[in-house]
Amino acid sequence: MGKIRKVRNKGEAAKLEMTPMIDVVFQLLIFFIVTLKEQDILAQLNVSRPAPDSQATPDQRPDLLTIEIGRDGWVLNGRGYHRPRGLEQLDRQLTRLASFSKDASVIIKCTSDSPHGALIQILNILSREGMQNISVFSL
């Protein structure tokens, strides 16, 4: 009698499909980007504030500078500067504020219609003054 051999079905090895996993990761990423609010980011900044009852002296400068870049000009901590002379005025103000504290945090907010060159000009001024705590947001 001859030996009977069992033939084993070796079939294909199981494959791990990466496409659905990548799709899920991108969907989660998009979900978190869309649901993120600017107020959430600004609320998490570590900024020292004076007590409500204390009086700020004129020599104290803010630890947080906010620059908004729009189509028509810039706004530095609520004070507007318009083109074309506005850049010179903004340059003087940033130079003066940097002389008090180079460790101040700077938040730059760009609107969708702001020129890219305006952001570069402001970043050049801040770099020249040695300010390094800079964050850029688009509105």
C-alpha cells in the first residue's frame, strides 16, 4: 500500500490593508482641525497678569503683543497702522517694545486677504529685534 499524502492548502497569507487605517487617521485629523477654536488656543497661553486691584505703572510693558495683519494694514494691540507709512510706524513701535522685553510673546493673526509680504516684513522686524516667542495664526 502506498502512502497517502495530505495536501495542505497554503492559500494566500493574510494582508493588512493600510488604506482604511490611513483614511480613519485623516478623518480624525480633519475633525480635530475643524473643531479647534482660536479661543481654546489663546486660553491655554501662559500669561502673567497683574492682580485686579493693582495699578500698572507706565514703565510696565505687556508680556503679550498681538499683531493683526489685514489687507489695509496692521493692528498692534488694538492700535491700527495703515499702508504705506504704517510699516515705518509699526517698526518703531516694535523696536521700542522689544527694547523693554525680548521675551514677550508675539501672536500674529493673518486674515485670508492679507498680503504674504506683510507677514514677512513683520517677521523680519521681529527677527532683527531678537524676539523669538512668535506664533502665527490665520483667521
